[in-house]
Amino acid sequence: MRALRTSVVAAIAAATAVTAVAGCAAKNDGKGGGGKGVIEVTATDTSCELSAKEFPAGHVQFAVHNKGSKVTEVYVYAPGDRIVTERENIGPGTSAEITAEIKAGTYEVACKPGMKGDGIRQKITASGKGASTKKRDPKLDAAVTAYRKYVQQQADQTLPAAQKFADAVKDGDIEAAKKTYAVSRVGWERTEPVAESFGDIDPKVDVRADGVEKGQKWTGWHKLEKSLWEEKKISGDDKKLADQLITDLKDWQKRVGKAEITPTSMANGAKELLDEVATGKVTGEEERYSHTDLVDFQGNVEGAEKAYELLKPVVAKNDAALAKELDKQFKAIRDQLDKHRDSGSADGFASYDTVGKSERKELSDGVNALAEPLSKLAAAVATAK
């Protein structure tokens, strides 16, 4: 989870695809989904206005324009604040396009200036049966099945790794806990958008100190990280938190198989993982005490690449040039990460505080080079039949 609340949750609970655009010049025709129109969302520091609040279910495009002075986020919530789709880090004076497959029902759009709080909300309604998936390429259905298996495997593999970490904490063994900390997070980092889609689990296990909401107790990995590396001691409360971490991760493990996953949500999730790297790992904010950011970085990239590889048969058919560019950029970012491997480290990577400013810039440039074509992945999938 990114620091400063830049990614409390990701957009994957429904079929979503997010593509950054410059200008979002499309004009709304009032018809909403299915590629027939765009709903304009104008966000300011004090308002969140929509050009239409009722539209047909199916593929719906939201063109978001931030006309405020603060960086904002836009969410689409289903009842119970289940996240349908989200776009984060929309800077002042910039625009973004959100394409989401939305089922019939009532929802809320929330603009969050400053990326904090519950947001400024507007109710919306999607009517009708929505877009049919009967004509969808069977290869996409196969990709969803394989990806669902992958995210469950990652959750299943996380529990024993996390248990080793928790046991070390409960034993009061600081060095053993440090050695198992980063490794215990890999499965989560690979599938973070799916994990975050439930909304209530992420704040319990992966929130940073500056992301804790008013009245919320700080729990999870990063609270323990601070105790181990900064405070250099394990308290009785920390031992209780270790048990709570396992309880919450078991909850995630049980629920992850029920997450709503579709081809476009996979594509969107891949982009969200790169956003996680760009705004949390490259900056060093995610693992500010342990400096194990490169392990998280690797996990995010692996998760994004897995989603892409499963979708690639269809993407290559629809947009061969995009597939070729993604192959190139994924290899490039892997090669960059390899430069920072450390066989003597418990987690296989150099401590991020030893990575210089110029090297961080290279990593950032590599992430941006991959993020740009990856932002087009969802569109290539959404147009597949």
C-alpha cells in the first residue's frame, strides 16, 4: 500500500480499465456505456460534477478533469463502498479516462481532493442488462480462469511465509523477523489490486502510518516494520499484532477466490501495479524503515506481467504493435531490477537506501516507459470479441 494514501484500494472489484489521456476531448452524447458516449467528471477542490447520472449498464467511460488545485482521486463505489473502479493521482489541470464495465444498479462517484477522506459524492444509476459477454473471445475466458487460479495460489503461498514472520515476532527474534519480513509480502504485492478490492482488508494489513484514518488503529506489516527497524524492539502489542496480521491474511485468503475478475480488470490491475511502483516503491516511501522496496517492486512487476502474459494471445491479435512494445518494456524493467540484486541479502535485493539518486531516476524512467503502453492494454482487451 502506498504511503500518503495514494492507493488505499485499487480498481479491480469489477471489470475495469484505466487509461491516462491528455485532454479527454471526447464529447458526451448522453448515452453512456458501450462506447457510445463519455460521462464527463469535473473535479475541483470543493465539487464533483457529472454530465450524466443515469446511463446504460455495460462499458462506461468517465472522462475526468481535475480543475482544482490539489491532486485528486475518483472512485466508483457499489453499495457498501465496494470499489468498482478508481483512478488515482490525477494532478491539477490534468485529465484521465476511466473505462469500467458496470452492471445494472446504483452506485456513487466520489472525487477525493487531496486523496483523503470519503470524498465528494454523487449518486449514479446504471440501467439495463449491460454488455453481453457471450461473444467474448474464449481465450479471454481462459485468461480469467488462469488468473483467478494465480491470485489464489499467491494468497495460499503468502500464509506460510507470513506465519514464519509472525512467529519470529512473537518469539521476540528481531533478526529472524527482519529476514522473513519482505519475503512474507511477495504474494500480496503480486496481486495487490485484487487484495485491495475488498476495501476493508488492505487498511488492516498494509497501511502506512500516514494513511491511517481518524479513529483507526494502526495494524499490519508496516506497523511491525517500524518496530523492527526504527524502534529496534518488539513489544507485547507487536506480538498481538502479529497474530492479527495472520487472522486478516487468512480472511483475504478465503475471500480472494470470490473476487470479481474479468479481462479488463486484469488489464487495469496490471496498470495499477505499475502505479504502485511509480508512487511508492521508486520513491522509497513504501518500505521507509526496512528499505526492502526493491522486493515489493519486483512483486508488482511480476504480477503485472502475469496478467499481461495471460491476456497476450488476444492483445497480440488485436494490437500486435502494443504486444511487441510491452514485451520489450517488461524485459527492460526486469533487466534494470537485476542490476540491484544482492545474493547476500535475505530477500535477494540490495537495500534501497543504497540505491543512488541517478539509479532511482533510471528505475523511474523504466517504470514510466512500461506504464505508457501498459495503459493501453485495457483498451485492447475491451475491444476484443
